[in-house]
Amino acid sequence: MFRFKKHILLIVVTAMLLAACGGKAPASEKASCAPNCQYTDMTFCYPQLGAESDWRTANTASFKETAGERGVRLIFSDAQQKQENQISALRSCIQQEVDVIGLPPVVEDGWEAVLTEAKNAGIPVIIVDRSVSASKDLYASHIGSDMKLEGERAAAEFNKQFPNGAKVLELSGTTGSGAAVGRAEGFRAKLNAKIEIIDSQTGNFTRAEALPVMQAFLQKYKPGVDFQGIFIHNDDMGIGAIEALKAAGVKPGDLFIVSVDGTRGGFQAMVDGWFQADVECNPLLGPQVYEMALKLMNGQTIEREVLTDETVYYPANAAELLPTRKY
Ligand code: GYE
């Protein structure tokens, strides 16, 4: 009898110890400072995907500067566009028991395992910028741009310019990334039936990789004859492409070029006559994401999907707006 009781006691004590050492409460539960958590209570992990573009640089700056202003402790890393680096950065943040993770995923697929680990550790994850294909119950929310809408907006520019049809090239972003997938999908969904995409290649969202891709395009297709326009998935690749076009003797305005982002470089390309439209994609997501992270810590309800309000910019007022651009 005595022995039996002792066993029960042991089980109860072990269970209590396990519960105490088992890490944080599940994601649905609030932090211990709730409901009065302040930014200064927050350790936020941002495993940035890389530094491939001016958009990305501005996005990083937004997270770093806002953390500084609000007193958030930020754990930042740069995965150099490699998913495996992002995954190990995430694991390290889980181990450090951060309060909230913001994940800008380099590609859409392959996040289930690590998101499950975060969930089991009770650390909420906000997917930032690009989307993931993982089940929605593995993360708290997604804050970013509507990439498909951006592609549709680009298509609308081509439709206006070429109501009777044209042949166009596409310089696409990182293969498998939510940004490239969404933009390509939206572009194809809205393009009028007479406009044909004759080729599409990736420049991985960088200037350096876009340049040889554009050179290869120019070896294969004669500008103005074989194609009349190019849809470019971001301004940095556009700038790389312009280098190749210049070297091949193409002049601004010879081709109808639409890009995405609305960076200063993109505005300059409009001023110089190279881009005929630039579809806005806003990287300044820091303030919004930290606000949501604080709500999560305080156990408040949040939106599961927050899409950034954006527009399209044109050469007509590019020179006037350029000095006001923040990135
Ligand atoms: O358009 C591009 C960057 O994911 C929206 O990534 C982002 C894209 C952006 O490299 O410049």
C-alpha cells in the first residue's frame, strides 16, 4: 500500500517537473507579462532571407530601426537566400526561447517541420512578406503584399499598351518564392489573349544574376522585332537588365518595360525612360509586424492575413516623387 502511494507521488512530482521545464505555453496562450507586455519585454527573431535587393535592404532597415526605437530586443540573421540557413536560424531562435518569430520565407514550400517545432515550443510565428504553402494552423498570421495582384497590375499596363497584341519576355524572381509565383500567376491571369509570353527565365531577384539572363535573351531574340516588352519581377533585376540592354544598343523607350517594387532605383529608371510603370511593393513592414507581435504576447486577437495597400507608379510624376521615396 505504502509502496503504491509512493509510486503515485513520484509520477505526480515528475509530471509537475516536466510541466515546469517544458518551455513556453502553447502559441494560443499569452506571455507571462500579459496583458501588460511592452515592447521592452519582447525578444523578436527575424531570420531575414538575404540581402538580394534594395527592397530587402529597406525591409531589414525597417525591422532594425523600429526595434531600436521601441526597445525590442531583435535577433537578426541573414540566410543569403538559402532555405537551409533560414531553417537553422529559426531553430536557434526556438532554442533561445524568443517571444515571437517573424519569418520572411525565401520559398513557399518546406516549412512544415520547423513551423511545427516553433508551435510545439509555444512560440508564435508571423509569416512576413512572401507566403508559405504550410497549413495555416502552423502560424499566427501573414503580413505582406498581394503578389498576385502585383502581377495583375503589371498585366493591366501591357494590356493598355498593346490592345492588339505583342510578344513579351518575363524576367522572374527566385524560383519557388511566393513573390515570383504570385506575380507570374497574376500576370498570366490578366494578360489579354493577344499578348504572348515568349520566354521566362529567373534572375533570382538580383542585379548580378539578371544581367547575364538579359544578355542571353538578347542573343536569342531581337528587341523590337521578336519582342516588344519585358515584365521584370523587381527593380534590381530591371537595373541589371538595363545594363545588358544599353550594351546591346537598345535605347530607353524602345521596349515597354514594367517592373515591381518602386525603389529609388526603379524611380530613376522611370525618370531615365527605361521603365514605363513600376508596381509598388512596400518593404517597410517593421512597425506593423511588431504591433502584431505585441498583441500576440498580450493574448489579444489578431488578423490572420494582412495585405499591404499598394499602387502603381508612372514616369509622369517619377521625378517629382523620387526625392520623397524612403527606399
Ligand atoms: O519584390 C524583391 C525582393 O519578396 C516582395 O523580394 C519581396 C521581393 C521583392 O528581393 O525585390
